[in-house]
Amino acid sequence: MKRYRTMVALLAAAVLIPLGGVAATGMAQADPGPAKYVADRATKIDVMGEWAHPDDDTSIIGPCGVWHDRYGTKCGVIMVTRGEGGGNSAGTELGPDLGLRRENEDRVAHYRSGTIDIFNLDRVDFFYNQSAPLTQYFWDHEETLRRVTRVIRETQPEVYIGFTPTLAAGHGNHQQAGRLIWEGVLAAADPNMFPEQLKGKDALSTWQVKKVFSGGATAGTGGTTTAANCTTGFTPTGLDTVAGVWTGYNSPYKWPAGNLQGQPAGTPKIWQQVADEGRAAYPTQSRVMYKGTSAPACSRFGMTESFVPFQPNSNAAAGQDDAILFGATKPDPGGLPLGTLEYLTFDRFLNVAGTPFQATLHLRSGAGPLKPGTAALTVPDGWKVSPPQRVGVVKGNKETTVTFTVTPSPTAAVNQNAKVSALYSTGNKTGYTDNLVRIVSPTEGRFQRWGNWKEYDDWLDKTAPQATRLGRSPAIQSMGIGKTIDVPVVVHNWSNQPQSGAVSLGLPANFTADAASKPYSNLAAGAETTVTFKVTNSDTTLPQNQNVSIPITTTYSAPAGTGNEVLTLSLVPNTTIAKATTTPKVDGVASPGEYTGPSLDLGRIWQGASSCTGVDDCGVSPTGEGSTAKVSWSDDALYFFIHIKDDYQSYAVTPEECVGHWQADSVEILLDPRGTASQDLMDTANTFKLGIFPFTNDPQNKNGNGVNGACWSRDADNHQGYSTGPLAKNVSDAPNAPGVEVASTAKWVGSNETTVPHAYTGGGYDLEVKIPLADLPAAVDPAKLGLNITPYDNDDTSAAGTTTLRHIDMSTRLGWSALGSVQSDPYRWGQATVAGYTPPADRPTKPSAPNVSNPNLNGVLSPQTIAQSARNGVPISGRVPAPDSNSLKVKKVSVGQSTVDVDLSSTGSGSAQLFLWTGLIGAIPVYTTSCSPAADPAPDYGFTPCAVSDGGYPAWSPDMSGHVVNHTASQITSKTKHLSIPITAAQRSALLKDGRLLISYQTPKDEVQALDLKLNR
């Protein structure tokens, strides 16, 4: 039975569809005996997803709806952050206030699919980046993994779904969320990880997730999107087993009368319609109300790890829409009892053609002993394997292993994965499993990894070797045009004998090296050496394609052959920043002597090419004049004169919206003072980035930059937040950009209505900017300053059928160095030399610790999180539950004529948050609609348009669309504390109808408790 429980909430309204049951798992490190802790149905999760931000998780809306509705499967989501570090396209909330709103959006998106448990871990959402190490820095990796592990052990999920842990995930938060899946599965099953969770009154037990879908490939041929059991006949292109689910089944939700799509009133929406509507339920993240009609689809998931028998895609049962559940929550069709463990491991993952390795089959019964049987391996054509082996009695309290010798074919293809499968038979029951190995060259020459790429390969080697099946890091480097760099190649001997050979580079045009090839000799088995080339680029101008490929070929001697890898080299522009002969006056005019250096071309597009039309709207002009910049320095400051070609003024931000520059016309200046931010694994956290809006909607001059004048803020850097106006003083450790000056020639047209002409006078605008070098996080290295300038161009962002521009990201993004996601990659910025400049001697060369300014929301301040914790017993944010020695006691709650009176005490001391709440707590509508609530009741209400103009935003702050009647906080001790929370007569009536008192309690040790009390007289 459930061991940790605060108070069971009266939340019947939140459960929309009957919830079904599920099973348990165990891995090699799991407890051999019966579990001491078993999650009850209020807590148990069958399929758990894990993601970094609200809206990352929308891929499971339709599948979970089908699994929940048809098979009684209960899905849940671990959400590491609430996305409060991003912009807000629907309101003015930022930081914790935005986190509260985004949490609701995520709950709304999933609620109809029966996924009502979203476990927010309260980690900070800092900014877009592409660095898992930087994410670990901000998230406190150990504490985050501790919370993930507790949630897994509490909820005991059978199937785990989420991001890939590889660099291909892009956003560093996404990479780290993917890693937490692999790390969490390992930690939850390991009694040596967070052992304090396994002791005491609230002791949990180790837990083994059965199947993992994190980074698996889903491409293939066959199958269908038009019928049930949609993966029937599907053949994967890759080697991962793929499970699918058809989203064309009818859901319980009906089309309301008058719907814009013209669907017959009262007919069911299919689950894909529900999924697409949910996918759009994130207005703060530039999503808009879904107004289309969905066709059935087949959602597919690639499996990357399994500890139970399953059905390969060659078997008909693998095509069923519940195949993902086989062996986990449902018995595998092979007949082995539910809970049986069967998985395959190898003594090494990277193998050489013709060289034997060991494969071990692991077995443990799930229900009573299994009779003696046999086990056999199947290997690729041309490979050899030892014959089938007899397997004795397989028990539930002890693992049985069978080991085979596998020898790859001498001609096995290199740099490819290969599948080895096992079939276990006992009586008339069978269990199938498989796993992958990779064949590599006997001697492998790889470009020497650095930065995030080296760190990822180290993670594979030390933490999650099984994830190597997803691939190691790619070979990536950058260099300035016309420069010379070292290209080191690490030669590793994977074979069992000495090797000799040579390494050569395949250089494209405009590249030379100090040698055509370089030898290595007598490299011992298992040893490695480094061969380094000096490579020179002779370009004088930046080529149109900034990425070039350089093949690396390594020969070896025993047996003679070659290995290959391709280095992707990004060419970046460079410039020399001269000292101004006349100190620039920041007036929007480039006067003589202020800017004597070269003009930088800002007219290259790196994202959003489809958002601009014609040369006048894409940073260039028919006559060749485009967006450009000039840079100079004087008096310990950099000066910028930036000319932007643009034909349409975007939405004008208010001073409160002077963040999230990508949601309106803007220019960002990016500076890496030491030129080493990427090498130091801190990426833009060691940089200075200033986003400048050339005009604002500020007729009262609240920002202090003139009527409708420019505004600016720092984003995704060492000290982000407002940099101008009254709000700048609210930034943590303000100010973050003292001495910055901006002059803009842009004049707002005076309206955000498209009925008013929005052309820029003169076809664009000019910016002049001063940035004191003391504002940068470290002293500038005059020989290695990283520099980029990136204009953002938004045009007509009004919704269909409306004439009002929106504060929403529909930007074309240009730059001096125009490579994808360049805003997050300092190594791909341009390179600048600051001629003649020497920084002050006392200025530190080590960047200061980054400050993200906006903190994350504490879950004790979220009524929805409190209600969930009270209902399912999982502590808020995955933290430690409040112990008996310091827990909250509620002695009395009563609703009076003008107050709600509460008597509280604790067995220790701590702080309590009390929320008076009315109405449904699981999902608050995020869009307005003209459809009748009677024809489209909650929770479907708010998803369907009945007019083109539908899709506005209901009022949210300050009371979560009116659901928070009142909120108070109080310090609590063992002495009874009486609290009177004022209410109006109308509020009293609402509370007596469907009100509740939600209470969170937090001890000085960060232990937590949640209560949900139904209100009455």
C-alpha cells in the first residue's frame, strides 16, 4: 500500500475516464526480494514521459488518450521546468508568474487524454542554449536526479518516453532531460543511489522501468495511418523496435454546435483532433488556437532499452496499438508471465570485424518458477555464434544468465550498428529480446572532441554506455576565414594487435594543410595517439555556405584497410575593430571619424527564410544595399552603427514587454569577451547579449528613452533581464547594463492595427549603440573577441480574420555570422581583433557567475501542484516529504460570513501557503470561444472555435482566471495559529458550492507537505 500520503483530495472531477492498472519492473541492480513499497492506483503511473519545458511533451497527448481510453493506461509527465525563462506572447507575466501560467497550459494540453499527473521539478528555466553541461550547472544536476529518482520510485512507471540524450536534441535543456531518463532509470534501480529514499517511515523501494523510448529511430516503410493497429506491416529502416498507436479512434469529446470546422454537432472528435488542439494550447509560447480538422495518424516510438520480452516488428503482434505495453503493463503475447525480466548485454559495445565478444542473456521470472528451457541467439548474416544453450529453472528471486560467444563477420560493415537477438523458450512459452553492438574500424581516427562534444562522449563512457547505440558526438569545429588552426586527430587501436598507418585530410577548395598525410606506427592494442595538422583557409570573403566538410581518412595495417570520419568546419567572418579617431556621439548618425573600420554584412538569413518575401523584406535590396553594421572603440567602450533594411514595422512592445526580442523587430548584439565561452562549457552564460527594440508603444515615456523610444534588455547571457527603464532596477543585482546608450531613427507608426500603413520611413532604420566594456562579464581579450550582430524581422503577425498585430514570434533572423541557432553558439560567432586596446589591469579575466534574474516558481506556490500532491501523495517537486517531527496539523476550517477561518499548528516549524479555490483545478481554459459552454462543457470548452475571431486569451492574472479566491502565507509553529482569510458574499457562495482550501507546507530543510480540504460551513 502507499506509504507516503498527506491527504487524499476530493478530486473526482479531475478523473475524466476510468483509470486502468499496470505492472512493475526490475533491472540488474534491483532488489532481489519482493518490493517493500507498492504504489497504489492513485500514485501508480504506467507510462511516464519526461521533458524539459511545457509544450515539449505534446507528442504523447493522442497516444495517451488512446491508451487511457481503450486499455486503462495511466500516463504521467515529469516536467523539469515550467518554462518561466521564456517570453510571453499572451500577457505580461514573467518569471514565477509565467511559470504558473505555463504549468496550467501544459495541464490543459494533456487533461482530456487522462494525463492529470504532471510532476514539476521546479528547476530554473534559464534561456535557450545547446549545452547539457550548462544545463547541469543551472539545474543542480545531483538534486535534479534525486528528484527524478524519487518520482520514479514513488510512481513506479513501467514505460518511459522522452527526448534523446544526444546532441541532436538541440536545446541543452532537452539534451539534459533526455540524459535524466537514462540516469533516472539507472538510479531508481540502484540501492546505492539516494539510499535515504529507501529508509524510514516513508521508505520507498528500488524500481526498474521496463521499457525506455528515448532517442529511438521511428522511420520505416509500411503500416498505415487509416486503420487500427496501425503499425501492422511496418518495417523499420533502422534497428530499433518501433511501437505505434493509431489516433483515429473516437474520443469521448464531441463537436459542439456551430463549430467553425463544420463538423456535425454531437459527433465525436478523434484522438488526433484532441492531440492537435492540445498541441496548440500554449498561447504564451506563440501558439495559436487550432482551427483545423485532423486526419488520423500513427504515432510511433522507437525503443532504446528493454528489460522485458517484447514483440519484434517482424511479428504480427508488434503492429497492435497496445504493443508498447507488452511485457510492461500487459503480458507479452509470447506467454511469459507479466513481470518476467529478459534482456541482453555485451561485454563491449564497440567491436571489430572478425574479433569475438561475449553476449549474456539475463532472465528472472515474474510469477513463479519457469521450467527448464533453451536460449538461442540470432546474429547478422555471416556472423558466428555459439549454439543454443539449455536454461535451468528460472526463478523470481534470483537472476539466471546464459553467455554466448559472438564473432562478427570479417567483412562486417564498419561505422554501423548491428542487431543481436535472443529467443528464450520454456514449454510453449517464448520470450524475445534484442540489443545492438557497433562495428568500428580496427584503427579509428577521430577529430579530437572538445567542449560539449567531448563532454557528451565522456557521459556515454562513464554514465550510460547503453546510450552509445544512439551514436557518439559528431566532429565539429569553427575557424575564421583566412586563418590557420590546429586539427588534431586521435587515432585509437580497437583491434587486438599493433597497427601502423597514416592519417590524411580531404581538403576542399581554399584550404591547405602542413602535410598531405601524417603517419603513426606500432600503435599497441587498445592504445591511442594524436596526429595534428595545421589547416589554413585562404578565403578573403565569407562563402555563401559557411559549413564545409573535411573527410578524415585513417589507414591501418592488420588487416590492411581504412577508416573514415567527416569533420564539419564552420567558417566564420572576422574583422578588426579600430579605435575611433573621434569618440562617437550616440545620436543615430555615423559622423566622420566615428566609424573608420569595414562594413559588416548583416543580410544573411540563418532562420525563418520563409517568413520574409522579396529582397526588400529579407535584409537586402535590389540595388545591393542591405542590413549592415560598423564597429569602433573608444574610452573603454564599443560603439555600433547598425543600418537595418526592413519594409514593415512589427508589433510595438510596451516597456513591460521589453524582453524576448525575437517577438518583434529588434537587433541583438552578441559579445564573447574571452572568445572561449564554448570551450569553457558555459556557452552564452559567459557572454554579453543585448536585444534592442528600435521603437516601443510608450506614449508616456515611462521607459525614459523618449516618447515611443527604443528599449533594450539582456537575454540568454551572463546577467539577463530588463536593462532600461523603471523595470531595470528590479533585475537581480541590478543594473545589468549601466552606461549603455542607444539612439534609433525608427519612428513608430502609432498603432498595432494593420489598417494603418506600417512601412518604415526610408525603408528601414538606423541604430547607434554604446556598450561599456566594463559591462561584459570579463575583460576583453583584444585578440579573441567573439562578435555577432543579429537582426530580427517580424512582419504582419495578426491572426487570420483579425487586424491586430500580435506580440508573437514569426521572425526572420539575420546575422553577420548566419549559422542555425547561432544565438546560442559563441564558437560560431564572428571573430574580432580590437586593435590597440588593452583592458584595465584590475578587470578579471574569469567571467563572473551567471545570473538569470528571473527565478523559477516554487511548487509550494502552485495551487495545481498542491492539489496533485495531495491527491497522489508524491511530494511537491519530488522533494522529501515532511516528517512526523515537522509536519502540519489542521485543527479546524470553517467558512464564515466574511472569512474562512483556519487553525493550524505543526510538530516543528515552517511556512504555509493557503489558497482558497473554486472550480475545476485540473485545467483552466487558455482560449476564448464563442461556442456555447452548454454545447461544449468542460474540459473540452475552449478548444473549439465557432467564429474566425475566436482564440483570444481569457484574463489570467492575478487570480488564475478567477479560480484563486484568496491567498495568504504564514509562518507556523507548534503553537496553534488562527488565520482569517477575508471573502465577499459572492466568494462565500462559490466556495460553499465547490470550494476547497489548498495548503502547502515547507520546512526549513525544504521538506514538503500538501493538503486539499473540501470547504463547508
